[in-house]
Amino acid sequence: MQTIDLATQPLRELNSTLQAQSAQTNATAWEVLNPRGAHAIAVGLDAPIDVTVRGVTGYYCAGMNKQAHIHVTGSVGPGVAENMMSGTVIIDGDASQYAGATGRGGLLVIKGNASSRCGISMKGIDIVVHGNVGHMSAFMAQAGNLVVCGDAGDALGDSIYEARLFVRGSVKSLGADCVEKEMRPEHLEILRDLLERAGADARPEDFRRYGSARKLYNFDVDNAAAY
Amino acid sequence: MCGIVGLFLKDRSLEPQLGAMLTDMLVTMTDRGPDSAGIAIYGSGQAGQAKLTVQSDNADADFATLADDLGQILGATVALRRADTHAVLTLPAAQAQAARDALATLRPGLRIMSDGHSIEIYKEVGLPRDVAARFDVASMSGSHGIGHTRMATESAVTTQGAHPFSTGADQCLVHNGSLSNHNNLRRTLKRAGVRIDSQNDTEVGAAYVTWKMQQGATLGEALEGTLDDLDGFFTFVVGTKDGFGVVRDPIACKPAVMAETDQYVAFGSEYRALVNLPGIDAARVWEPEPATVYFWSH
């Protein structure tokens, strides 16, 4: 285990050290101490290494992640795992707004609650939230899966394209063009796999599925007067 | 972008350290707002006395004989305690309004930052570290306080445009965000007789809260009203003589983190601002919900 203590080492050194790891590195386990809410911790990684951040982080933790498995033992600020490509990011606490925004791949697990705009413009990432998500989650979501074991706030899936949204609890309201959809066996399989990988103690059968009504895809001349 | 910090003490033994804790929090928020900084601190007041915090760009000349000059007009004893460009005038509470009126002609260049039983406001243009040092905020004690680091959007970078704003006795408000209906609301509030001194959007938010409380609303009810009547982005932290409140607009894009222990309630735009508070690792830490009013009082 390699340890980097942010109380004594600069953030740039942490990120450049982690970013320099190759796929063949022997240093596969890393520990980051005293994050104390700092921004941009463990960003831009591109190697199959395990990084454990012990504490609370600020903005943009684990952004642009590729391959790495990043575990934060506390809560995270806005924009965790933004634009993740692959790998895993696990947050033991809560996540602030726009968790997993624009993510293209990989798995983001939030064991507490996520606030507003979770999964905004997601493009293939899988996000599993053990608690609740705030308003405007999955806004303009294009691909991937958002799983919410608790409740969803206002305007879930507003202007959604093709992502799948699974919610176990209540949905305060659905956004424009987001509708409840039939849960078919293939969806239960996807959900079962995600819940298992996210360590969530929940039954797929207890969830409802939401997705795009596909009515915003094309311009409708009947709406011309609205512009 | 701006930075907000706030600290409401439950444990009175921490009161001598309030200024030091707020200074540390404020300086941490420098990169959210490096152009100006300010602090409202609720310290001890004297029975029957009011405190007016005033500011001058020509402090030496303006403050030299101010206490005597004002005392003669009021026919009362006025005490003056100077801190850099600011001074705190202590005078009989019944004459606070008369003092305001007198100062307008006695020292036209003077700006009144706040008045009330316990509030003092210090704010200036400059880096938060420098502003805090000029007033020696770290040595101040009090029961609660609110600080702000400003990155200006809606009005000029001036002392008057810095936060906190105080539009009523012992009241203050700081803001992260921008209001879009402030011109119209300013006109409405001015017609209703509310005092507004600047072209700043936040001052209108502060005046709105003052006006609601003048109509009999509690602090909580006044903050609820902001959700209906203010248009724009806001995270507000407000202080009253014995209270401390927080509200975020329904979109809630301006960040906010709160922490509570048996000793205090703390607010920070970011968690970084809270990391040096005692017992933070065991505190209840949460993000205040959108369109939800939080307030505490002594």
C-alpha cells in the first residue's frame, strides 16, 4: 500500500503520481489521507489501480476516471466522477450535485444520498445510489443506467434520450418526455447485476423503470406556436 | 461565485474564539471570492445602548471628533471604538434613528454598515486575509457571525457592494448567486419605506427579509417568502439578534454544506471551510435541501 498524505504533500503531486501509473504497475494499492474537502482529488487516472481516499472531498473527485477503482470513505462535493470512462468509483457517504455527469462508462456507487442533477447528461455510465437523488436527476440522459434505491426528486429524467432509470421509492415528479415503462425480464437482469455489483441489498422486483417517451426527438409542427 | 461562512454557537465557552474560527473559515473561501470580504459579528451589547458601525474612506478626519460632535447634537454620551476604516459608535438605543439622521449631515461621507443592540459589520475591498487582518476579526468574540468573500457580478467592486448587508436593526444577510428581479423589487420596497442604499441585488434580498419581518413575519416565514418573491439564484445566510438562518433557491446550484454538533451550527459554501472546526469529524454534516428554510435561535 502506497500512502499519500495531503496534509504534507501537494495535490498536484498526488494527481501526477497516480496519473503516471501504467497498466503494468506494481503499485496497485494507494491510500490518500487528509483530503479535507480539497478539489480534484484522484482525477484523470488511467490504470487498473485501487485508490482509497480516507475522508471528505470537494469538487470533481475522481473526474475523467479510466480503469481505476476509487473508494472515498466520506462524502464528496459537486461533480464526482464527472465524465468517467471506465472503472469504479464508490462513495461511502453522500454526493453533492451532478454526480456522474456526462459519464460514458464504468460504475459509480453512492452509498448515501446524491443531491440534484445526479447523472445529468449521462452517456453510458452506470450509477447506483443506495439512498435518494435530488431534483433534475438524469436530465438529458443519453445512455446507461441510473438506479435509485430510495426516492427521486422533482423532474426525474427531464428531456431524456435513451438511458434507463430504475427507482425503488417514490418519484416526486417526472420531467418532460420521461414516462414509466414496463419492467421486462431483461431489465430485471440488468438491475440484478447492478445491485449486486453495487452491494445494494434490494430486490429488482421492487423497482419501477422509467425512460424516454421519445416525443421530443423530432420537431412537431403542432408545437410551432410555442416557440 | 462567492463564498459564505457562518457560525452559530450553542456552547458559550466557544464565544471568545468566534472571530478566530470565522477568520479561518473566511480565508479558506478566498478563491470563491477574492475581491472583497466582510463579516457580521453578534457580540455583547449593553442594556439600553445601540451600536452603529460606520465606515469612512477618510477615517482619520471623519472619526477624529465624531463622538463629541454627535454627542452634542444628540445631547447624550457617544462612545467611539475605531477599527481601521470602521468605527463602532455606542449611544442610547432610543436615539439610534436620530443618530442616523444626524450623521447624514454631520459626516456626509460616512456609510452606516449596521445598527442594533449587538451586531457589528466590517467589510472592505481586498483579499479576505487582508480584510480580516485590518479589523482584527480574529480577536472578536460573539455568539454568532456570518462572513462573505465576494466575486462581484451584479454591481461594482466597492465597500458598499461587499456583503454582509444590513437593512434593519441587528439583521444581516449574505448571498451567493444573483437576483434578476432586484430592480423592480427595489422600487416596490422603497415605496414601502424600506431603506436601500446601493444598486446591489443582494441588498434588495436583505431589504425584502427586513420588510417581511416588519410586517410581523418570523425569520423563518420571511425566508419562506424569498422562495416566492425573489427571482434568480441564491443561497442566503441571514443573522438576527438571536437567530441564524439558511435558505437556497429551488434550483440550488449554489453550493452549501452545513455541520451541527452540540457546540455549534456551521455553514460553508464548501466543506473545506469547516475542516478546522472542533469535532468536525463527528459532526452531522449535510447539504441543505433546495427551497427549504433552516433556522436556529438562542
